[in-house]
Amino acid sequence: MKNDSSFVRLDGASNSSSKVFFYWEGEEIRANKGDTIAAALLVAGIRSTRTTPATQSARAPFCMMGSCFECRVEVDGEQNVQGCMRLVEPGIQVKRQRY
């Protein structure tokens, strides 16, 4: 996956030696242990995590603290998971939230 993300980690913000691998729509993504799903997707250059019910327009993580619900994703078949509030776990299957 090409990474053209403008979301950048701060130096020393995490332990980069502890990697976790999970899947975004079937593609393996590498994250740091302790990352939220939303943060890991932003670092990987993922531009949208869900579509709106009415117009199917793309939405992406915004507040990163659980208030706005823009980061909702499907995790291992569970819908409406707030990506900014759930930590990445090894092997989880994350998909774009669709309506």
C-alpha cells in the first residue's frame, strides 16, 4: 500500500520495536502496539473509514477522542466500532463502515 499520509508520528511517541499486524479490507497493515485503529489507519494513509447513509460520502477520523463518531469501522464483523477508541489487536479484520 502506498503511504502518502500527512499524519506523522512524533519522535519517541511510541515503542517502535513492538509491532502489531492487522488487516484493513484484506490488506495487511503494520501498527505500533498501543495504537488505536484510527491512528494506525491514518499513519497508513487510509483517507476514509466509513460512508454516510444518506449520500455515501466518505468520512474519516476527526476528533480522535470518541465525540464525533466519524471514525466508525467494522471490526471482525462488529459494526459501528469507534476506531479512535479501540486499540489495534493482532490479526483483527477491519473494514470500512458501510450502510
